[in-house]
Amino acid sequence: MSLLNTPDVLVNKVKIPTQLIDAEIQYHPAATRREAMVQATEALIIAELFKQRAQALNLIEADDENEAYIARLIDLEVAIPQANEDECRRYFAANQHKFQSSPIVEVNHILIASDPKDLEQREESKAQAKQVLLQLADNPNQFNQLVKSLSACPSKEQNGNLGQISSGQTVPEFERAIFAAQEGIINYPVETRYGHHVVKIARKINGKALPYEHVQQKITDYLNEKVKHKAIAQYIQLLADESSIEGFSFKANQSPLIQ
């Protein structure tokens, strides 16, 4: 059955109403309506599988809120192993680049402001930022002068200086660019929700490797959560394999909802 229209889906002869699928779509943003519908249908199938199994085991209580029976069902029927010390240390050894203190970057910038919803204005700010970069390529000493004449950021009163920035202190798109750059003027306009920035890295202190003891709990939590997701996905697929699902081809291990 085509998913261009909302399908009729039955889980063990219990119909998931098409209007319920249509209502669920809003919670699954995707590139196309078909993708959103697939994810919405998967979510409702999973919910129905849990509900039916919980009913069979008498796990649903009259005063349950927010489908609390699901947690009881998983506790009862899903074995979730915990990461041990050796596994955590192996993960740390293989991923040490992920466990570093935040770099510190001292930044000056020129903000050419533009509205993210105005595509024409965005192109204009990008073009202007590129022109500023060409001017600075010929004469880097013009930076402070151009800050005062062009920047839309209040920092222009301090020659565009934003101070020393560490992780989490600015918007992600700006942070990615400055942490990846070396000292000096970044040779492309840095685009953010505020417009296009001409950025000068005045000073950079790279992050330092963190010892295992500082990140052990973070690794343990990550590995445990990863194993939990896999165990629950396998359990959902087991429920699906033992059930009759009509109108939809359901594969839990392929669903982005439980990756």
C-alpha cells in the first residue's frame, strides 16, 4: 500500500485509526510527508505493541500516567547488561580525541547582519563579507577600522573583541568555525543566524586531553544507554515478529525512532 495517503494499519487486528496517524505526523519532522508518515506509523505501532503486551501481563494500572506501564514492561522483560570497566577503558582508548577540555579562543569579528528568513538579504551580507575579506587580504591592519564602520555587533566599541570563548558560550555554528580555525583571519565568511561574520582569531589555546577518571562516568552512561537502546529495539522486534501487523512493513532495527 502506498504511503502517499495515510494507510490502514492493524496490530493483532486492532486498527490504528488513520486520523491518529495524521495527528502523530506533527511530532516527526522529516524531509517529506512520506518519511514523516512512516515514522509516525512506526511510533504508533510500537506503542500498540507495548500496550497489548502490558495488558497480557496485567501491568496496566488504572491510575497510570504517560504510559508508565511501559517502564514496568521493560523492567520485567528486557535484560539490559551494564558496561564493565574493561569496556569503558577500551572505548576511552579508541576515542581519546573526544575527551578533551574545551579550547579557549580569543575572537574579534565584524558582523554583517541579515535576517535568516530574507534570502536576498542573506546573499547580500555574504557578498559584503567576502568583499571585506578581500580588503583585509591586501591590508590586514584595516581590521579595526572596518569593525567600527561596518559591524552590527555592540562589540565594535571594543574593536570587535568578543573576549575568550570556550565551549557553550556562543551559537553552535559560530563555535564550530572558531574552534576549527587557526590564529589569524578566517578566510571565509562565517554564517550564523545573525548574518555573516568576518572573524579574526587573536589567540587560541587548544584543549588538553582529559584523564580516564574524569570521563569514566560519562563513558559508562553512554555505553549503557547504547546497550539499552539495542536491547529495547530487539525486544520490540520480537514483539512485532510474534504479532500480526497488517498494512505496514515494520522492522524495529531499521527504525530511526529506536536507533
